[in-house]
Amino acid sequence: MEAIHVNHDPKGWGPSSLKFPQIEGVEPTDDLTSLYSYIDFGQKASKREEEPDDFFLVDNKLQSGSKLMSKYGQFFSKVGAAPKSRAAVPTRVTTVARPVTKRIYRDQTVSIRSNWSMIAELSKPNNDKLSFEPGAAEEISQYGSILTYKRSQDTSVSALSPKILNTKVAESRAFISSTASADSHFEALKDRASLFITDTVLVAIMTMNRSVYPWDIQITKSNGKIVFDKSEDSSLEQLTLNENNPEHMPDEDEPETSINNPKRLAEEAQRVNRAFFISSVAEPSIEFGTSFNEENLPIAIKYRKWQLSEGFGVLVRTEIDSVIEENDNKVLIKLFAVNEYDAKITGGYKEKLETKKGQIFANEIKNNSCKMSKWALKAYLAGVEFVKIGYVSRANPNVNDRHLLLHVQKIRTKDLMQDLNLSYANGWGVFRAVVEIIKNQPDGRYVMVKDPLKPVVKIYTANEDHVEDFETR
């Protein structure tokens, strides 16, 4: 049997016909995969004996053609592969300190029990393809009363003439927070629909593609009725800051005592929103049916129904914050507030709100897409035509209980959804997909869990557990 002939070139690399040059400092027998080195082709290789002690971020952006030719032109000219357009200038590749990859550790908001079984997984690529038009809502009932919005606030407040917000008053004021299974009106209306849910839970499902932080939703199916609940002290109530901008997300390594810890920032945002609401409304009030509880909460509740299919109605509890007089008409509105804790992230409300309001608004949409999408959907589900957005900043960057209202923006709900690139039909499509999964399951208890690190939501059976016994974090 004739031996195979190998064309070997002892002065270079590879077959002699290609004439790859020998690189000084690197032998042909070296294992290049184990070398942590840089090579300037045609010059000298420098080896580093030590290995990196951690992961590194690598810049994988493509370089322009001219830069590539400048960098590798000398090597290509030696092997006869480079164009002869111009001579390359030899440059040495220098080592630079690369930042260590930041690890993110987040816990799920509910402990996954060993006896739970996953029945479905919803991912963003699949969710993006979903769409459903539920048609017009049917007004079922309404309760409570709302105060009138202070129109003077829009013109009297500015970055040069800010308004002090009393966030301590907001802490002592009662706000509705009951979940669907604890709502007595849902119980009274149980024959009017097949599924019962609050707007807070519904919009969390509709915007799951934009959510980054973890959350959970508890589902009960019994005798043909389905109830979606949030857990006690649910993260769905939190108002996150800069959730959708990885470069500016609050540092999760901040100590729990720090005012810039993510949890503390969420609590601050909640106080700011409530303070903005309280400072924006006044008498007279408008009644929406009878008072729905002893606390006489300063909002109105509307129960609205949509049809997902023939004979399957979804009853949603929505909220209205205030009313404003326009051209002798009473226009319903929702009130929300964005707040900055670091002017370097927002661009500085005080400096730019007078001249660059559009830039500040666009920046908030970029940083808080999920939160603002929930706001827009809540307004749309309630049949509210306009949204008022307050821009709030800390009076002192190092103090989280003193705030200034610098500007109030009025925007049509539909326009806000368009600015957010938010599809109402896609939101209903995602929700309908979840409902179909539960409809095909037997009576029991189920849990939706947003993965803390991935854009994935999983649904588990939890039939052997009681919802109130779920261990939440």
C-alpha cells in the first residue's frame, strides 16, 4: 500500500504552495487555541502566560473595510491575496483592559415546588406573532367617585417654577389593591362572564414581551370559571425604573439600605405616583354609582367585558383617576408620573424640560417601555381618552423623600400607544393564548412565572398546593 505524500514546508505554515509566512515568536507546533496572545500579522507575536481570571466583554462590532486592510494588508500582500490599491501601514495591536462581564442574580418571585409540573412556555418570538381583536367592550357596572383635575397645574408648574410633592401624605392614603378573588363585585357578577381579572394583572400578561424583572400570577379554574390573581405584596404593583435599558438599570449590587437599591427605587416611584395623583385633583367630584367600600377611595371602578370567543366573556376591573372639563364635556383621564433619581441617566429634567421636552419623553420611553406600556393599556382598557404624565425629580439627589414636580404632559392614549410601538391586538393575542392553555386543563390551580433572567414565561400546575400557601419572595 502506497504511503500518502504530505507536502511539508519547514519554513512556513501549511502547504509550500501557499507560502504562509512563519510568525516570529510562534512555532508551527504551538497550540494556538490555548494561547492568550495578540498577533500582528507579519510582525511578532506576544504571549501571555497567565490566563484571565474571569469572563470578559468582547467588542464584536465589524470594522470598516479600510481599517481591516490597514490592519491586515501586510499579511495579505505576502500571500498574494490583498488588492493592490494602496500599501498598508504596519501597526502593532495593543492590549487594553476589558471590563469584566457583570453577572445578574435575581430570584424568582415564587418558589417552584418539586411537585409542580410545567404545562407551557411562552417566549417572545412566538408571542410577537399573536394577534386578536376582541371587539368593543361592554359596560357592566361602575362604582365610586372621582375628583376634578386641577387645570391650573399644567400652566403653573415648570422646571423654573417647580411644585413640591408631599410623598409622606401619599404613604398614609388608602389605594385600591385587592385582587380579583377578593373583589366582592366579581363575586356578585360571577354569572356575567367566564373569566375575572384586574387591569393590573391583565396588562402584565399583555406586556410580558417587554418585562425584564420577574413576577408571578396565580390562576384558579373551577366549575367553568377562571380567576387570575396577583399574590400578596406582588411585584406587579411595583413601578420599576429603567427596566428596559440594560446600560442604566439600577445596580442590583446596591445595599438594601441604599436609596438607589432597585427595591427602594420601586417604592419611591410608587410614592411619587400617589403624591402626583393627590396633588393633581380637587373638588368637585363626580359620582360613578354607589360607593364601593367604607374607605371611599378617590377613584372610580368600571367593570368592562370583552368576548374572547362565543360564550366566553372576560370581565376586567379597570380604574379611572380623574375628570377634566373640556368644551363643556367631562373627559376621563389617568394620572402617572415618571421620576428621575440620576440626572446622568435621564439627561436632566430640570435642564432640558424647558427646551427639549421631546427628547426627555423619548428617553423615558426607551428606559421604561414596559412600565409605560402598562400605563397606556390601563388607560385604553378603562376607556380613558387622555393621560397626564408628571415629570418628577428629587429635590436633592441624595434624598429620596423630597420631590419636585417640574412639568405635566398631556397626551392622547392612542398616541401614547403609538409612540410606544404598542399593539393592542398583540396584547389581546398573548392573553388569549394563555387563556386557551388554561381552558384545556382540568379544574385546579396554576401559576404563571416570569423567568428572572430570560424573556420567557412558564405556566405550572399547582393542584396539590393552596394559592395562599405559595412561598413568595
